[in-house]
Amino acid sequence: MLRFGLCAVLLAFGLSCSSSDVSRSLGAQCESRDDCDERCLRGDDYPDGMCTTSCESDRDCPLAARCIDEEGGVCMYSCGDAADCEFLGSGWDCKDKDAREDGALEVEVCFGS
């Protein structure tokens, strides 16, 4: 819950809570699994590829990410609007996706436009 409170405070001041460090764990561009710590997602939903980790809940994700019910459960950067996703490069937008832990709950994450 602290993670979401921090993001809310940052968003209130006009700062992105998604501009976390891009790494081989989350956010780095990738061509294959070898470019990442765990997973490389490819395709239209992940422009230029994206390193991420598997998850069952938000607790399995880095501070600025949410666990969504895509690809069997993956961490994606949380966002408030499209500008929050610009640090990932072109082709990313802020979209509503089902949360992994509670599929009835939608969360906003950076996802291919």
C-alpha cells in the first residue's frame, strides 16, 4: 500500500511514478530472453520488446509497477497518462488492464498503443 501512496503523491505533484530505472528486470528493450533477467515480451503490445518479470500480485513487482493479467502475469510500469510512458520510447501508451490478483480490478499501465 505504501507503493501506491508514494505514486499518488508523485502524481499529485505532476511527477511520474513510472520513471523508475529501466533495467534487465523491468523496462529494458529486448530481442530475446538473453537480454533480460527473466522474460522478454515481444509483439505489438510491447514495442521494441520489453524485459519484465512474472508475478502473481503487485508485491512481486518493482515499486513503480503493477502485476497485470497478461502473459500469465507480468509486471508493467504503472501510469496516470501517456506522458508517464514516454521514457520507454515511442509506441507506448497508458492503458487499463486487468490486475492479476483481482481480475475485476483494472489498473493503468504502460502498454503498446
